[in-house]
Amino acid sequence: MKFEPQEQEEIKLEMTSMIDIVFQLLVFFIMTFKVVVQEGDYNVKMPLASVNDQIDTEQPQLIRILLRAGDSGAISTIEVDDDVEVKTIVGDDVRDLFGQLNSLIETKVSGGDNPESGTETEVEFDIDYDLEYGYTVRAIEAVSGKDLGDGKVKKLIDAIKFKDNSSS
């Protein structure tokens, strides 16, 4: 018996349909992709490259704000201390309390009478554990900007941080 080798069939892949599918997937993902706005704008301070570099290392002005809670968890006192003066803002009307805080921060940021003398400013919050969360949010809003009306907002403070009270 004589064995004759059979001619092998050549296997071919149809690339046309694969390319069509790839383009369909590409178009699908491009059409359904949504750009999401960043959740937060973080002001990160990186360490200096070296000591020999001549970089302006002016430290920003730090304003410390202490939010104190009363017996019921409502806000009782806001203390503002920037190593120059200590002011205690106490009031019965909470809106007036945060309005006073906003005015005080606006004065500090604008440089008082001379707006050209304003420097970069950071705010550090020290918050009582028992304070209701809503008051913290209102204090952040008060230092972040001022509502000028007609949908316009004057930006006051960009850098806000919180004091770590976990060790106490």
C-alpha cells in the first residue's frame, strides 16, 4: 500500500471581520467615555529639590480656627488665632457667627487696608469631637469664599487642613 501525502489545507483567518469588530468596539468606547471632573483640588506641597537651589521658600500665613461645641453638639464658640491676635466670636445667631468668621478671614486675606500686601494663607481647623458635622461644613464654606450675589463668589482660602487630634 502506497501512502500518498495529502495536500495540507492552508488555514486562513478572515481579518476583515476582525477589523470591523475592533473598530466597532473602539467607536463604542469613544462614544460612551465620560470625562469626570476631579473630586477635589489638592494643594500638595512638595519638598525642595536641594538646599542649594535658590527657590523662594516664603511660608504661607497660617490661621488656626478652633470650633468648640456646646452641650448639645451645636457650635458655641469659634476662636481665631494667628499668633498675632486672638479673637473669640460668640453669638446666638449661627448665621451671624459664620458671617463674622467670613468677614474676619476676608480682612486677613486681603491684607487689611492694603490689598497689595495680601499673602498666601492656609487655614488649620481644630474641631471638637462632639461638634455636629454641619457646623464644620459651614465653617469651611465661610473661609473658602464670600457670596457676592448674582452667582458670583470671591475666593478667599484655597489651602485648608485639619489638626490631627488622634494622639490626644
